[in-house]
Amino acid sequence: MTPPLQDDIYELVRQPIDASALAGHVRAAEDGATVTFDGYVRNESHNRPTLYLEYEAYESMALAKMREIGAELHKKYRIHRVAMVHRLGHLEIGETSVFIAISAPHRAAAFDACRFAIDTLKRTVPIWKKEFFEDGAVWADGELPPAPTATPRAKPAS
Amino acid sequence: MLLAPPSHAGYNSVVTPVSQTVRVKVLFFGRLKELIGRGEDALEVSEASTIEQLFTAYAGRHPELGKFRSSLVASRNQEFAAWDTPLHSGDEVAFLPPVSGG
């Protein structure tokens, strides 16, 4: 049996994301549905016009966390393939910053998995966004990833 | 927290192990990188120092850093880690502000 992540794609890129290529990659004969999430740069933040964004990442850890999300997706949901790509560097308004495509035999699992994937990415993957405005720049408010509070810490039984 | 002082070698010194230090790689991201002025550093710390002590050493040099303590998480070797995690030679520690990808 092939490991479930083998046909998946997890990448950080500095060039525009080719969304249709990723959606095509996950699509296979045994599937019946693909759900995609396309996250792109909005032209305002807290009612201030945004000029552009810059993303940076702790790249080795970000990729490891993206693969962890993938492994969890395959465990939790009856899905087939995952493509998860985040762009770094300078992004203009309207450009895709993150794209996720998930295929499955049946749509419900693909919808649920895609929602879980983007929500978990935003909470746990070490990527940071800086927003540039006419009159300056700010690091976007983010979420503090859940981290162990003391070591060692036993995992609660589920 | 910096380099341990050289051992006082002299006529009467016997060969005893000096207090061990370990070298760790330290990474800063986002606003922390801007505050420190660099994204990557290497530091010698005494063996069994914790991530918390490492942070305190940097906060000593960059007092503004201290106010971010409660809004950071730390990682050791690409895994989120508790502040009381002891450090070993070659560890890669990072201080991570709230993440905002997506």
C-alpha cells in the first residue's frame, strides 16, 4: 500500500501559484469531487486601503507543519489527494497567497477536509504577513499556535 | 549565558571537566527579526539551559523584546516547545510571533 502523502503536494513558492495545475493534480479516476480553497490578497485591511503584502515563513518548519496537516487530513477524512501551496515574498492585490485542493470519492469528505486544512494552516503554520499601506506597514494580527506549556506533557486520551 | 569563562588552568589544576556549554542556533521571525536586527544567531549557553533562559539572555540585550514574551511561542528543532525545554548541542530554537499565513 502506498503511503497516503506520496501523491500529495506541499510547497512554499515565490512565484504565482498555478491553481488549475494543482486542482488537476489531485483529480483522479476514482474520485468524484474536488474542493478547492483559493486565498488571495484583499485590497483593504481594517478599512485601510492595502497596497501590497509580504509573506515570510520559517520554511523548514512551515513545510513540516503543512505535511502534518496533510497526514491528519488522511487520517480524519475519506479523501484521496491533497495539494497545499503557500506563496511567500511580495504579493499584489488579488494574487493567490494560499491554494488548497482536495479530492475524494464523495464531496462531503472533501468539503470537511478543505475547511479543516485552511483553518489549521492559519493557526499552526509559521508564516507571517506584513501589510503595506500608504502611510506605513504593520505585521498582521495573527493567532498564537497551541504549544506545550510544560515538558513533558502527556497527550490526553481521545 | 554567554561563553563560559576559560577554566583557570594553573600548576595546581587537575583535569576536571569545565562547566559544559552547548551551541544553539537561534531564529527570529516577523517583528522579532526587525527588533533584533537579524533573523539568525548562534549562541553558547550552559548545558541544560532552557528556552526561557535563552530568551531572557536576548531580552537582556534587547529590552523591548521582553514585552513580547507573553505573545510568543517557541520551537525547538521545528516542533513547538514548552519554555522549560532544556537545550542540547546543535538545537535550533525559534521565537515565533502569532502566525498570520493564509
